[in-house]
Amino acid sequence: MSVQELVVRRGRRSGVTTMVAVHSSTLGPAVGGCRFKVYPRVHDAIDDVLRLSAAMTRKCAVAGLDFGGGKSVVALDAVPTAEQRREILLDHADLIESLGGAYLAGPDVGTGPDDMLVLSERTSHVFCLPEEHGGTGSSSGPTAVGVLAALRAGARAVFGDDGMAGRKVVISGYGSVGAHLATDLAGQGAEVIVSDVDERRLAAAREQGLSLVRPDEVLGIEADVLIPAAVGGVFGPGTEVNAPLVVGPANNQLTGDTVAADLAAKGVLWIPDFVASAGGVVYTLGREAQDLTHEQALARVENLENTTRRILDAASANGTTPLAEADALAEARLTSGAEPRTPSPQEPRTAA
């Protein structure tokens, strides 16, 4: 499916280019994070927002959410000052507001709840505000819960049980989600090895007593589980992976969909990233758009284990890949949906 709408605009305050891609509104208003990142060229940012918005469509569809897929990107050419950052965010908020609720923004790489608060000064179409301002704050915890749910299903398929005690787990990326995962898995008795490009994060990992490796060593380590929790584009046609199970929250981990079959041919079970990473959006929308309690929303995140199991069982029965079955599940929801929808006065126009 091609993108439904792409809007690229230069901010009137900052002069910085920001953009929003609405990939699909078949199931409801598009949701997706706001990425704040330095790009070599604007076209690189456009490619990124298009890929990410398409992944959000699949993520929402597979997770059973009545929302479509979207994404927004702030295409920086240099790291801004605090004052410049605020101007850029206000420009981006104006762009989001101009879409009239067709796209709802949340945090992504480079942004967090405090940035969502700045956006909320100019648009109501934003979620994950700080808790003291009525939002659910960071979604990193629920995202990690979702990854662990998918991991349990994957571990049973590969190892016969979901116990992590004594298993070697490599986590590439010790950001907020990666740190949550490391803490939980170490608590379960796993041998956890982490990697990151940020020395401050590595210092925190050392304090936690975790083993460290360089980023360029991650794929070469023999392990039971590999968790990509940093950048995308990790796996290409010739990539060698020394772990039988790969599951993680990083978006767009494959350089192309055909790589899923390449990994399967090498005996690697790769759980689609848009399945494993859905916990954050499932939790946030449950709380902020559907008024669920914390416990109810978290139960929906935990249900990603059943969704993953369903996908893996179908792949095994049909002789396909988990990606093919996850795509089929997403397509089934999208084709059974109505025509593209826009928010009406009777339904929430925001996730807040």
C-alpha cells in the first residue's frame, strides 16, 4: 500500500524541515511517533518517515488497534540548542495541527514526554504527555513488556520452554527499552550482554553489572537470543546471525522483506519488529484513547504473546516465515476495515 498523505514543510520559526506521513487511515486516525534526528539529506528523512509510517500501519493492524499508521520526522542538519529545539517543536506542532486529527503524535527516537508537552501548546493531537500533565509519560516500560511477551512465544518455539535462566542474551542498544529488558532478563537468571554507542549508557550498564561488547561485535557473538533495540537496517541478505532467536523493539530491522526468508533458511527465527515493539502503542492508546486502567492496558500488552504464538504457529503449519504470516494477519484486518476514516465530532480526535 502506498502512502496516503505526505506533508513536508519548512518551519516558519526555525526554518527546519519537518514532515508527517499518514500511511493508512483505514482502521482509524493514524498514530505514530515523532522522530527528532540529524539526516544527511532531506530525502533520507522522507525515506525514513515513509518506511516508519508503513510499519506503524502493520503494527496497529496486527495488534488489533482501531488506528492507522503514521509517523513524523524532524529533519535536522545539526543538533539544535534548547531554544532552537523549542522553536522546531512548535513548528512541527503547527504541521500536526494542520492535519485536523488525521495524525496523532507520540514520542520516538530523539523525543520524549517533555517534547510532547511542547507540541501540546499548539496541537491537541498528541499523546504520552508527562504523567503530571495528564498523560501516560514514557512508553518504554510497556514496550519492553511487549518485547518480553513476544520473546516468551519465540523461546517456546525455539527452545521448547520460555525460561531464560542460564540463557545468553545479547541486547544491541541500552536505551530506555533496552535497559528495561536487561534488568528483567538478568532478574530471570539470563546472562545479559549489552552494546551501545553512548558511553553514558555503557557506564550505566557497568553499574548494573552487565557484560559489554562493542557494537561491531554484536552479530558475531554466539548467543541464545539477540535483541535489536537500537537502529534499524541491522539485517541484510548476507548478514550472519549467531543466535537462533531474534526479537526486539528496533524499527525496520530488515533492509528488505526478503531478508526474513534468508534468516529462516539459516535457522534463525526472526519475530517481526512491528509485532514485538507494539507494547508501547497498545498501552498508550488503551490508557489515553480508551480510558483503560493500568492493569487493563498492561493485560492487552501481555496478549502480544498470544498474537506472536498465533503467527509462529501459522508459519510452522504453512511452511512460511513469521513475517509472511504477520503481514497476512495485518492485511486481513485492513481489508475487512471500512473506507479510510477521519475523526468525527463523536469520536476522540486525540489520544489524550
